[in-house]
Amino acid sequence: MRILHLNNEKTWRGGERQTLLTASEQLRMGLEPRIACRRGSPLESAARSEGVPVLFLPNSAPGALLVLAREARSSDVVHCHTGRTHSLAVIAMWSRRRPLVVSRRVDFLPARAWFNRFKYGRADEIVCVSRSIARQLQDWGVPQQRLKVIYEAVPDVTWRSREDCLKELRTVVPVPAGKRVIGNIAALVPHKDHATLLRAARAAVDQRDDLAFVIIGEGPLRDDLLRLRAQLGLEAHVFLAGFIPQAQQLLPAFDVFAMSSCMEGLGTIVLDANLAGIPVVATAGGGLPETVNDHQTGLLVPVGDAPALASAILKLLSDEPLAARLAAAARQRTRTEFAPAVMARKYVDVYQSLLAK
């Protein structure tokens, strides 16, 4: 089976990681995946290192359409991983149909433009990474029979020691020795709601002084968050580390992982924290309740509720048996339900079903 994966993003974020995981696992299954991406993008480099064949999508729409029209003819299935490649594929494949699969990872609705209605109508299967996204699209007007939920995946790795990770983290931010570290890894964008995390930090620090909050990520809200940190008097307790490549490798440095998003497709960084054995507190935004089973694999609090978030963080820090039990259950669930091989196999089942039709 020849699968053409499309992802034209310039940067490396969750969608690009999932594109590569899907293609590399399918390669191990003996299939023939290829990734069409931007020349010089992080995805190109990562795909080459995994041995996944790559072809280039020109930045201009006319050039990209020509490439896709040609490459679709030699593919059995075309799998779009971004909104723009979905649009391009629908146009490029106008006269020569191949099964068209679209992965939907974001939890905001498409605009109600005629072309969006048209392109979603042309997709043979829309794979949502959470039930939350599937419900949104169904309410938007996509027929339920063309929606499928396949959870994203994270690879299990050999994790470094806490000491090594803390040492590396301290080369970026001055985390004082002896502090309990609450970590967050997310872009500094509105839907990640770091403002609630900072207010939770203020409430938690008011109860115990031995806390350090480390936020890894970059984005347009950095200056706003620095101002809020100053207003809350948290300069000695909250550290903005900026963007760190492969930041999930530093997860063992944290005592608790805290996610404050008001919207989230699924939240794969939570799954990384699970595999690292770090207990998780998260807000119940978007697909996060599907990655965190409250009081079974982590603690969930209402979106935007800083006092509740602070209370849950303090609970995990003070109740070590609870934290250990939740972390162990989360690791086991992630290894069985969110493994890359499981995700890749489910996508292949979708492809085969469409080809059989």
C-alpha cells in the first residue's frame, strides 16, 4: 500500500510529530509511506533520519498543486495532516480520485465558508484525535459516518535521570536547589491559558514556599505573561524557559506536570508525562479528559479555575502514595492505548476499508 502523507508546516509541533510517527510505524509494517513537506523543514530532517521517503511541496499553491496531482496518481491513499494540504489535495485530485483521509487535531471549528464545506464534503474519512473534536465537527455539519476517532500516540523511550534533566534545565533557567518543580510544556498562546497557571502558582506559593514553576515554550503571549508574573510577585518562583527542542525529554525534572489549557485537541504532552512517570494535573478542556481519567490516571480541574488547579498541585505534592498510584496507572494506560503501533494500525484499517469500497 502506497500512502502519501501531506504536511506543509514550517515548524515542528505536535502535528508534525504525529505525521512522522504514523509514517515511520507504517514503514515498519512493510507499507510504502512517503511524506510531502516543505524543503528545509524540521519534518523533512526528522523523516530522513527515520528513513521515511520525502518529497517536497513547493511553497506556492500552483507548484504544490502540480506536485500533488502527479504524486497522487502513484499513491493508493492520500492522507492530509494540515488544513492547507487538505485544501490543496481536494483541488489537485479533482479529476483523479484516490481515497482522501484528513486528520483533524485542532479543537476550534472551521470557518463557515463555502470552500470549507466543500472540502470537508470531499474527504472520504475525517479522523479526529479525540471524541471532543468529533462532536464539534458533527455539530458543524460533518456526517457522523465520515468521522472516526483515532487517538494520537507517543513513543516509549528510555528516560534520563531526574538529576541529569534538572542539570540541563538549570542551564536555561535558574531553578533553585531544593525546590519542588511544577512543569508545563506548551506554546505561549491564548488557548493554553498560562495566565490561569500563573494565578494557580500564586495561590500555591502562598501555602508553601518551596515551589518552582517552569514553563517551557515560546509564543506571542510571552511579554504579557512576564508582566503578569511581575504583578503577582512571582519572579522567584515562575521561570519562562522559552523554546527548547525535544523539551519532552526534560520531563523527569518535574515533580508534577500541570496543564492549564482551556482548549486542547488531545494534549499529547500529557501522554509523554505519563510515560515519564510524572503525575499530572490538567484542566478539563477539549480532549484532556480523554487523556486524564480523573482520580484514576491524574487529577482534573475545571477550565480557568486557578484555586482548584493550585489545590490539585499541592495535593499531589503532599500525598506521595496518591501521586505514585496515579502515575503508575497513567503509564500503563498510555503504553496500551496510545502506542504508535496501535495508532498506525488503526489508520491502515481506515485506508483498507476505503480501498475496499
